[in-house]
Amino acid sequence: MNSVSGWPGKNPSKKTDQITLITMNALTTGTLLTITMALTACTHRPSYPAEIENELKVLDRIVDDSSRYKDAKMRKISDMRSALRPEDTDEYRYGIYDEIYREYYQYDLDSAMTYVKKKLAIAQKTDSYRIKTDAILDLVERYVLSGMYAETRQILDTLDTSGSDSTLMVEYFHVCQSLYEDLSSTSDDPDLKVKYWNIKNRYRALRLEYLPKNDIARLFVLSEMSRESGTGENMLPEIKARIQSPDTDSHNKAMLCYIAAHIYKSIGDRENELLYYILSARNDLTAPVNDYRSLHELAAILYTDGQIERAYRYISRSVQDAMVAQSRLNIKSINSILPIISASYDTLMQEKHSQLIYLLAGISVLAVLLVIAASASIKARNRAIVAENETREKNGLLKEANENLQKYISMLQEANRIKESYLSKYMDMCVEYIEGLERYRSRLRQTAKTGGFEKIMENLRSGNYIKKELQEFYSQFDSTFLTLFPDFVRQFNMLLKPECRFEDRSSEKILTTELRVMALIRLGIHDSEKIAQFLRRSISTVYNYRVKMRNAALSDRDDLEKQVMSIGILSDLATKYPS
């Protein structure tokens, strides 16, 4: 190197050339080191065949866009409700209630139970044996999903099926099969587990006798029996044909793909097992249903393959849907793998944080070397006024970049702190929720013994349990949020006109509903619909709260929510970097 570009009319000495050359070599080495670390951070995930990678990308988009499918389902249910008129006959209303129940089946246990009871109320006013039996079988099927096994067995033992047609017998044997399958899976006694499994198989065989040959449920049963006997591979051609048929709806495709995945698993075909788990999950989410197994079982496979971030995203979605559906067995299954995936995800985030620190250190070294190069050039060239201005500008940019880096570090630390706090609180609440359900179930069982069916109905109609759970949930939210942002109310009040400010009850760990709206915005939730669902308010109410807060802003009303997002960050930065 004979000269340094950028300085016309100057002829630096040989010594200056050597210093500059050493400095530039150091800069080049540092740049290569930084690029190498960045590339290492990006090459973490294993690769799959192109078809599976493409299907996973499609599934990612479906998971991210889940609200679109759920909104469509709720519009469909709303249209069904709109079809009801006061002058409708009981038989017509029963049919509509049955259709709505089918939509809520495997989607929302509480809503499904509500419409089962509506069906039962109508059935009890009629003389139709078929309608009464159909409503009772739907009710006990919901009992099985709720874990109310004793109540289910009591009703089934007293149910007279002598006058039932083949359709009702199929439904009856399906309920019995589901009951003993759940009893087998939840029993801790090996002998009872085998006994219940054998009873389940007996009811399954009886159900098969009544199923029509062209009924897709018959294919489900035969495929399951073949897989258990080790001949499941023989069923794959028929299963794939039904999957590809345009007459097969999304929910049935999901179940067929799930069965195919298990068959491929039993014969050791890992690639097709993974592919059909993905296809099953896609159809479950677009149907949509909330009571499913495919997505969290897929998450477990991805976790073993090292796809930690994707596995964490899938298991998180599975938890949300299982809680909505109140699927007890799914929640139990998910909870067996959730802590493992969550712990690995936290480790991965820590590794990425460490990589970021290394990158920042590399940038700092490059900055120091740049300053050295600039100093050597200053001493060697007796730089002119123009050059001094350029150096000042560079130093200013470097200072600004450093301040921005510190801000991003603070934001990352805050995001990690929020994630860790709410993940820990979420796990605690999951355990408390499951224990609460068990206490509630025990209380209903005791009520059944002392007060009978009418007393159970009275307890079920009462909203005290939900109200109490909501109060506890919001109390936990307020406490966790104010622990993370103890100065939130005071800083938020500083953004408002004096007459519009809120009473600060931070010491009591209490937020008002308006402050909860702002707290959710501070946590990054800006969608009014999601805020409304969280607070159990209408979207218009949440919208009015936000407009009210903007109108009360001390400065530009349109910047209020942006200023709320800075609460906590700016104070931390001011403490660390006082002006």
C-alpha cells in the first residue's frame, strides 16, 4: 500500500504507510471475525427434504394467521343462530342446536355443553325416544372429555338402548369406547389399564358391526385396528385415497393424516411420519378445531431434530387451543413436553444473546481500531479543517450508533425479563387452573350425591366460579406487570393532562381496566380485538378507552401509545447514561 485514498494532495511518510497498513489489516481481520460469528449464529437449524420444508412453511403461515379461520367459524355459527325464530317448532330448534353443537364439538367444551343442554331441554318435552337418546349420548360424550367418568358410567348403565336404530347404536358404542380408552390411559394400575383397554376394544368391535361400509368412521376404526395388529401399512392406499378425495372435509382429513403418521411411525418411515403430522396439523388448524394432538406431537419431533424455535411456537399454539377447548387429556400430554421445550427455547435465546454480545464486542473492537486509524492519520497528515469536520461527524455517528446499541440491549434485556416473568407465571397458572378444575369436578360430584341433577344444573348455571377465576387472573396479571414496571402508573400519568390522571395504586398491585389496556399495549399487544378478548370487554369498549386516553394526552394525541411503549426503557437508559 503506497498511499491512503480520500486525502488528495498529501504524501504520507513511509512510517505512516506502515501504521495505516497494520491498522487496516486489523480492521479487515476484525470484519471477517464478525462476519464469521454472524454466519455461525444463522446456521443452527437442520434441513429437511424440500417437500417437508415447503409444508412446514405453509404450516407456519397458518399458525400465524389462525384468527382468520376462527373468525370464519364464528361467523358460520352466528349465521346458524340467526336462523332461529320465536315461532320455530321444537323439532326445528333441536336440529339447529344440534348443528351448532357439532360446530363447537372439539372446539369449545363450554359452548358445546351449553347447546347439548339446550338439546336435552327440548328432548325432555317431546315423546321421541330417538331425540332423547341422541341428546343424552351427546351429553355423556362431553362428560367423558371433562373427565366425569363416574357420572358417565352411571348414565350409560341406566340408558335403555333396546329401541335404538343403527345410528344411535354407533353413537352409543363410540361413547363407551371413548370412556374406557380414557380410563385406560389415565389409570395408574397396570391390571386396570389392561382391563379397560380390553373393554374398549370390545366396544370398538361392536361399533364396527353397526357402521355402514361407506362410512369414513369405519375406515378410522379399521385403520386403528390394523395398526395395532402390525398390518397398518395395508390400509395406507385407502387412507390416501380418502385424503385426496374432494368429498372429505378438513376435519376428517386431519384425522386420516394423523392415523397415517402413526402407521408410518410404526414401520419406521420417519420422513412420511413427519409429512403426515404436518398435513394433519394443517387440516386441524384450518377446520378449525382446538382439541387435537397433531401439532404438539409434531412439536416434539421438531424438538428432537433441533428445531427449537419452531417447536416452541407450535407447542405454545397447542397450549392456547387446548385451554380454549378444555381438553384435559391434551393439556396433560402437552404439559409432559412443554417444560422441556420451554427450557431449551430459553437456552437458545441465551445463546443468541451471547452471540449478540460477541457481535457487539467485535463492533466495539472495530470502532477502537477505526479511532486508532483516524488518530494515526491525524498525526501523520496534519489534517485540514475539512478533515477535522469529517472526523467530528464520524465520532458523532459512532456515539449515536453506540447509544442505539445500548438502547437495543436494554430493550432485549427487558423483553427477556418480560418473557421469563410471564412464562413462569403462565406455568404456575396452568397448574392452578388444572387443580381448580379438579376441585370443581369434585364439588360437582359431591353435589350430585347430595343434591342430584337439578343441583348440578344450578351450579353449572352460576357464574361465580368463572367470576372468581377471572378476578384471580387479573390480580395475577396486575401483580406481575407492576413488578416488571413498578413506576408505570406514575410515568403514564406524566403523559396525561393533570385532570385526567389516575390514582396510583401500584403499592397495592392494582390496575384499573383503562390502565390494563395501556399495560397490554406496553407489552406489545396493539390489536383491539385481542385486548378485548383478554379483558372480556367488547371491541367498541376497548376502542373507546383508547380514544379517551389519546384525548387526555398532554402532547400529540397520536403519539401517546408510542410514548407508552417507551415507559421503562427511557428511565433505564437515563439511569445508565445520564446526560
